Amino acid sequence: MKTFLKAKLKKNPLTRDQNDFYAQVILDGKYGVSEIVDELLTSNTEISRENAIELINLFNKKVGELLVTGNEVNTGLVNLSPIIKGSFINKKWDPAINKVDVNISKGFELNKALVNTNIQIMEEQGEIGETIDQSQRISAKEFFSENNSDMNHLTLKSNPEPPCGMAFRRWLCNS
């Protein structure tokens, strides 16, 4: 199922380039456990709301317990692993610098959902200006460089060259 994420372009305040923009996602709502369970109940009426909320809360508590006891947890949606942040000066814990935290990376289900999401760039009037299909790869797309007259275009191939400097890459592939 294709999903659509709406965004609007905003001027990048970190650069002087008048053509440099970033995409700001237009939030459509805010969901907590109760709202998510309500959404689940619209498609499956056999689930008890109270049991579903209790199960999710128990799941969250167990994930937290597993993390703080040194376990990596894969929920399918995200991968979680405990870390300790900050440097240890003279091998001493400094509560102002050090803390226990969690690394979060996307799991299989979230990655699949993100790839199947189209981005709709909204115009200032609220109309859809452009729809971007992320599932299309950039393997044969041409990029044009306005700032470099020696390199008028670069074509990305499906078999990319090794990730190294341009001069070395040209030397390596043309030898």
C-alpha cells in the first residue's frame, strides 16, 4: 500500500544560497497508545480495548527492562540497543557528562513502510506541487553541476564505483 507524506519547502537558514531549501513534514496528527488502539479497533472489533492497552504497556515495560539489563531489542519496527554516552575522564563517571541512553535504528517493518511512502511537496496555496515516488531508484538519473564547468554531468550507474575521491576513482576505473 502506497502512503503519502505531505511536506512543504522552507528556506534553509544555514546558507546564503537563495535556492537552498529543506522539506518540513506537515504533521497530520498526534497518536499515543490509546489513539493507536482505537485505530486498531476500527479494523478488528474482536480485540478488547483494555486488553490491547494493557498488552502494549506490558510490552513497553518489558522492552525497557531488557534494554537496561544490557540486551539489544528488535521489535520489528525499531532496533534498540543500550549505550553509555560521554567520555570517562581519569576513568571516572561524571553525571554531568555520562548517561545511559539508547541507540534507535529502523527495523524491517518501518524501513518497508518508509520505502513505500510517496512525498507530496505542497505549494504555499495548499495545492500539491510535486509527488515524489521514493521506490524509484536513481540508478540512471543524470545530475547537472552548475558550479563546475569541467564536469557538465555525472551519470550514476547501477554498478557504482568504489566510494573514494573523484580523481582516484577515475584513475582506478580508467586504468
